[in-house]
Amino acid sequence: MKIELSGGRKYTGNVSIDSKPNGHGTMEFPNGAEYFGNWKDGKFHGDGNMMYSNGYKYIGNWKDGKFHGNGLLEYPDGKKVDSEWYENKKHGEGVVQWPDGRSYKGYFKNNKQNGRGEYRIPGRSKYIGEWVNNKKHGKGSMSFSKSIGKNGELYIEGEWEENKFCSGSVISCTVEIQGDFPISVDNSKNSYNRNEYIELTRNIENKIKRIIKQMMNSNNQALRKYGELISNGDKYNTEKFKIIPNVEVRSYAVTRIYRDLTTKESTNGTLSPEILFNPFITMTESDEQIAGSLAHEAAHVKYGHLNYEHHYDKESRLKDYNLSNIADDLIINEDLRQAGIKLENALFLDDQSSTVGRRSWRQIILDTWGREILENDLTEDRIYETLIKRRNEFNWNI
């Protein structure tokens, strides 16, 4: 039966005695949305598919017009939530997949990550443990490869409170290739109670502040420039910016400045920069290495680091954002090397290394563009120029 309902809605399917959608049917909405599935007393009830006018899509179980039971919710940007639902909220077991490759698999309560769950950032880190209201809270472990140079790995286990590591153990190991297999050759384990961890982070924070002061007084013009940029031109007010311990910073580089901000926001003189450091990685670095890491991150401000809105092109291809980062890193690292700034385990154009768990620039291009770009007799200089040209073509902040 076909009927027209209030608000311009059009229904085709089974109806009840009082002419309400009941059983199986399709509803078309004037804004372009459409529901196809089961009904009860005029409400979505049972299995059904809903295509929303704003690009969202839900496939699964309904009860009284709400998500209820098992269902898959797809977002316009590619995010997917395959979960148990209770009255429109994630509740029970589920999986969330983000378009940039991140994923969460575990339990939800009241629409938030609650209970035990696993959170992965591909190629970077994995957390397995307890959650409370979308935050790591309770017992958990985190592992990430390539944390200490090209062949270093780091594992952390212990107690977390509101996304912050509080106490526990850190295991670091060095991996070597023996034959065709990676072999762990050097392991160390250290444990920290709450007070010991606080003391460790305080000491490293003071160390970073001291190094920044040294950069601002350095005879190396590039180091001095980036040291002043970090402190927004205020040479000695090192309390002006935030220095934050964060064990989730995986990269060998100990800092992350102005991430996910527009160029205008990044260079705004009123902005308080944030320097995130993993204390367990930073404690292994020399002053020279830390200064190079700080200079590298500050250089992203000069070139204009991408904000989150530019992670994807018009076809939602994440790879073009990755290519921009590759181009940024190649340009910055070459500039710093020519300026006489020491960088270890950094990505350079002439890096042809093939170490376990770490992709050389060649492998990155293979992964992002395809094999053909390296099979057409392209020279390193031409690939370098192509990366920069590609970056400009997509109107990235420069």
C-alpha cells in the first residue's frame, strides 16, 4: 500500500488497521532520506536500513524508532561503528574504525568506551586495557615499535588515570636482523611508582627547557631561529609554553608542536605551544638529539603544518596527506642537515635503508603511489621535486 503522511513523507508497504506503517516497508522523506525495513506501530522496529540526507547510513536493528541491538553506522567521512546499541547509544561490544586507520575494539556503555578495549594506531601504537568514559583508566599496556631509533621498541604496562600513565613498568628492546628474521638482542625493564614517575617527568621537563634556552643562545643560526620560534619570540620566558609528558608520543622525535592547527593558528603570537614528550624515550636522548628534534618540529610551523581538515583530498584519500608529511620531512631534514644540525634516525631523500619495522622513503612511495613510480627510471632528484610539486597541487598550507 502507498500512503502519504504528514511532512511530505511517502510510505510504501504493509500497514496496520489504523493505517500506520507496520511490517515491511519503505519510507521516503522530503529531504532525500530513505528507510527500508521493518516497522511496528509507525516506528522503525526490527531490521532496517536508513540512508540519511547528510550522508550517514545505518544498517541493523531498531526498536521504537531507535538504534537498538546490533547495527552498523557509517559516517560521511568514512568512519564506521559496528556495535551493539541501546536506545541510539553504543552499549555493549563494538568496533570503531576511523578513516585514518585508527580502530577501537571493545566495550561501550552509554555511548562511550567503557570496560576493556583495544585501541590501535596502525604502524604506531596499540593500547590494551581498561577504559572509563572514552579515557584510558585502570590497568593497561601500550606497545609501539620504532620508538627508540630505527630498531628500538618500547612496551609500557601499568596504571592509567584519565588518559595519563601514572605508574608501572617500561620495557625497551633493540632488534637486529639475523638472516631473514628480527631478533631481540638487548632488553631492559624499569619500574616506577607514582612519585618516581612524577620526578622523572619533572627532570626531563627541566632538561627540555634548558635545551631550548641553549638553542636561543646558540651560534648556529637555524637552532637559534627555531628556539625563538618555539618560545614565540620571548627569549627567556620558558614558562610561557606547555611541556607535557605523554607516553603515547611514539616517534623518536620527542616533541610535537602545533599539530593539527592551521598555519594562521600555528604562528599566532598569542598561542601557547605544546611540546609533548615521552619521558621513557627522551631519557635516552642526548642534548644534541633533543635540540634537533625540537628544531624539526618548530620547522613545521615555518612550512605550515597541515590541520586536520586537510588530511584528505576531495576523494577522501589519506595518502595525499601522508605525501605532504613526507615532503615536509624531506625538506625540513635536508634544510637542518645543511644548517649543521644533527639528526639521527631521520628520513632523508638518500635513505635507502631497509630496517625491520621502518619504511625508507622508497618504501613509503611504493606504499602511497604504487610501484610504477620507481620502475620508470625516476631519479632521486625528480622524485624529490615531484613530492614538492604534488604537495603544492593540493593547496596545502605552506
